[in-house]
Amino acid sequence: MHDLTGAGPARTRAFLGAGLVLVSCLSVQASAALASTLFDRLGAPAVAGLRQLCAALVLMVLVRPRVRGHTRQEWAGMVVYGAAMAVMNAAYYGAVGRLPLGVAATLLFLGPFVVAVASARARREALLPVVGLVGVVLVTEPGGTVAWTGIVFGLLSALALACYTVFAQRVGRASSGLEGLAVSVGISAMLLLPFSLPAAPSVNGSDWGLVTVSGVIGVALAFTLDFRAVKMAGA
């Protein structure tokens, strides 16, 4: 895996990167479905913060990233990357709490599609993201009652996901292995502490199980796959 992120045929890296993104997307949607069962009692921002905290702890234990020795530019990239994660999670869960999952997911994926179109160097490259967006709409089948507050949260999550996609590549180039990712997830968890800490006393045993599984699948695993994918194929 490590060799493929920096060398090898471009087409092979692109296909492998696409495969990783596909699994990441499935992980994000599965974890959102799990975590949404806690929204009524704990609130979407609290659930987003708690699962981000669980994911940060898992990555810190597994990766053990160094804190010292980073340049100001590297820290700036990791802070923006972590902030984009925090906003994306909180905004997406805010959208899921107000909209049908299909609508929220469609809005979220507008972010990377915009990045793909903006970086296209030929008309064919710009057309493919549009075809992909049509596919997302067909698969998610958005419909049902639409709340404008949910739409705003969904568009905010799309903007954050676009920033997340771009800075995943920048942080990935500046760090070795998963170190930059682990630090960024930790920063994201700290930014969401005002939501997660007040809700922690209300979380029972079974709730912690859902939060932990959601954090491991939807953050630690999904973000690791994205991080590897952008190293292979680019943002």
C-alpha cells in the first residue's frame, strides 16, 4: 500500500484510490445511520463530537504521532484540515437530523464534485463528475419533506468536505504515513469538545458502543481511506 501511494502506473493508482473512496463513502453512510439513532436524546453536534473524540483516541494509540518538529506551514495545514473535519461532521449530522438521509448525502457530495470540476483540465474530465453526481442522486433517491435549515447545514457540510479533500492531499504530502491525519483528527476532536463534553454524562453503555463503532467506521477508517486515496489519485 505504501509503495503504491508514491509510485506505480497512474491509472493503477487512480483505480485503487477510487476503490478506497468507495469503501470510505460506504463507511460514512453506515456510521451516519448508526449515529442518527442518538440524535433525539443527545443532539447531532454532541454525537459528532463524541464519535470524533473516539476516533482521535483510536488513531493516537495506533499511530502515535509526534507533536514536535512540524513547521508552521505543516501545522497550518493540519489545523485547517482538522477544522474542516469538525465543521463537516457537525454540519452533516445537523443536516441528517433535519433532512432525509438521501438528501443530506446528496448535498454533502456536492463538495468533492465541485473540487473535481474545478481541477478538470479537459471537458471530458469536467463531464465525469457531473455524471457521478447524477449517479449519487439516483442511488440516494432524495425526497421527502425538506427543511431549509437542513439545506443550509447540508451545503455547509459540502463546503467543508471540499476543503477536507484539498487539505487531505496537502497534509498527506507534508507528512509520512498517517501522522498528519492523526494530529488533524485530534484537532478536530478538540474543536468539538464544547459539544461533546456536556453530553458525555448522559451517554449510557449501549450509547457508547454506538458512538465508538460510528467513530471507528465513519471517522478513523473512512478518513484513513480518504487520506490514502488522495495520495494515490490526487484531490
